[in-house]
Amino acid sequence: MTYPKTTKLLGDWNLQVVLSLDRAVGQYFVVGDHLSGKVEIINNGTTPIPLRSVNIFLNERVKGAIKTEQRLLKSFSLIGKTELLPGQRKTVRFRGLGTLQNPSFRGKRLSVSNRISVRAYSAQPANVSLLKQIKLWGRNRNNEFAYNFEVPTKPQRGVYQVAPRHLPTKWLPSINLKWTPFLVALPWLLFLLLEEAPPIFFHWAGVLVILLLIALIIGRITLFRDSPMEIVESPGGSFLVRMLDRGDNSWQSLHLGYRITETYLNGEGQHEEKLVTKTLHRGAYSLKEIGQVRGSFIEARLPWPKDFYPNLKYASGQGFGWEFTLLRKNILGNWAEVKWPINVSWEHLPPPEEVLELKDLTPEREILGGTPGATNNKP
């Protein structure tokens, strides 16, 4: 696999780099691959290029809306101090340039990729006057040729795996009952402030408080009842959720699912940067349809998404994550949701075993006269 020729200019210098990786055309890289190949460096200019060193790097790079960061996986030197004459070419083979650790992935505002960088650092020419060195430094003061090559990487053959965890249940979002004492005390407060108010005013104020309390109670009843729930370890990579069955069929109105998110830095200026989280994919499934009663518990297996989604976090807070979600409609018909972070990984599967084809030996036995071990029983 050979990348297109890349040429960089630095003052009077013209340096071309050709990167070839040991991979057939059309074959893709997968996580776990070790990179090897060769680098060709060509002086396409008309003047010699003094080089201090040529190094190669393998980086994992995450690019967000306003911030790009990278993690160095491996680096080493390809060429030491040398001078390339006009038209001269140097070819260097390399092995062991690290291991691809994560696949390439592109979200809405965040992307992850693997990149090989070749950097050539220039040196001052030898045996030239000080005035000439100052002149060259002025034209070639950047002192570096940088070449970047993306390495498209796919995940290995595998399955999703979710780590087991307890899900501490809580009320789905609703009006908080901490305001109840205030609502109850409201008529008495008004009574103290408005002693001259007609009795009918306090009558309707009391009715209003009672109606508010009834609405709060009904809202609580129509929301999710507090039931122990957990994600259970299951062979084969199943997303198995188990919850206690209270025997009143209230679980049939619930929806279970997951949300895959991307988090990236956004804003203008260093002091205005903030982390923003957006949904990449959401799955929600009726527990009535996927749930099964097993003794005192309700069990449900959530289907995994068909596409691959990573679970990565970087030092800046950018990355991709998974959340388990519990949803239910309240009395007003709006969806109320509770979510928990979960640890989902991509587990590699071993390559499929080679299946040996068994050949029918009947024709050979007929040729050999049908006697096992005979070479030729025919006259």
C-alpha cells in the first residue's frame, strides 16, 4: 500500500516523501495490527539539503469542533545526520511502528483517527561562511518538513460487552415534593397577611392547595416505582437487564434503552470553552415487548446497535460514551428519563476455525476393487 507522493518546500529546498506500508491494495488495517513498511526521501530541488534527522511517529488523533489533541503511540529515528544531493534518493525500511489501538471513527463533531507522521529536520550546511548561514537561516528558518498520512483502521471481528453494575433507581423527574410544606402553609400565611379578606378567599385557597397535593400524588403514582435493577453479566455479549417484579404489572409501561454520546469542547476563546454532549445514537425498547417474567424478576435483553460505536475518553474530556436509560410517560404524556453511565467495550472474537472438507472415498474404493488396503484387485 503506497500513499501518494508528498512534496514540501522550505526556502530553496524541495523534499519529497513516499510512504509505503506492508499491506496489499484493498486490504484494510484492523485494531491490533503492527505497522511496517518503507519511507523514500527524495531531493527534488537543485540545491543540497542538509538534514539533522528524519523521524517517524504513530499518533492517535482526536479532532473536535475547536480542539485537536493526539496521543503518541510510538516513534523512532529513520535517518541520522546526512546531506541529500539534488536528485538523490534514500530508502529506509522500518518495523515495529507500534500497534493500532483504536479504530477510526467519525461522529457529528468529533472524529478519531490513526496517523503516521514523517518529520525531517534540516541542519545548517557545513563549510559555508557565517553570512551564508544567516542568509539560509532567514529563508529556511522553519527548520522542519512535516508529512502526515492517515491510516484507516477498522475494529476487529467482535461483539459488544457491557460491564455488570447495580442501577440505583430513583424517581423519574417530576415536581419535587420539597415544596409541599410551603404549599400547605400558604393559606395560613395569607390569613396572617390578609386578616380582612373575605372567608371565600381562604376557602378557594384551601381547595387550590388540596388540588396541588392530589396532582403531586397522582404524578408520583403514574411515574416509575422504585424497584431494584441491575445489568447482569451474560455469556455471549448480551445486554441483559434484571429488575424486581412487584406483581402489579407497572413494569409494562417502561422503556429501556441506551444512549451513545459524543462530548467535545466548544466556545470562543480559552476562557469560554465548555464541554458539550450530543447524542449520536439512541435505542429505546418497550419492556412489555422484550421483557420476560422469571420467578420474582423481570429480565430483558436489549439489542445492540448494528454499527460500531466506541467508548473513549481523552484528557481534555472529549470522547465518546454510553448511558443506560429508563423512560416512562407521565400523566401529561411527556417522557421522563433517568440515565446511568455504563462501561461498554468491543470484545475481539478469535478468528473462525478452519473447516476441513471431508472427501468421499467411495470412487477410489471402486477403482481399487472395494477391498480396503488393496492397490489393485482387478486382473
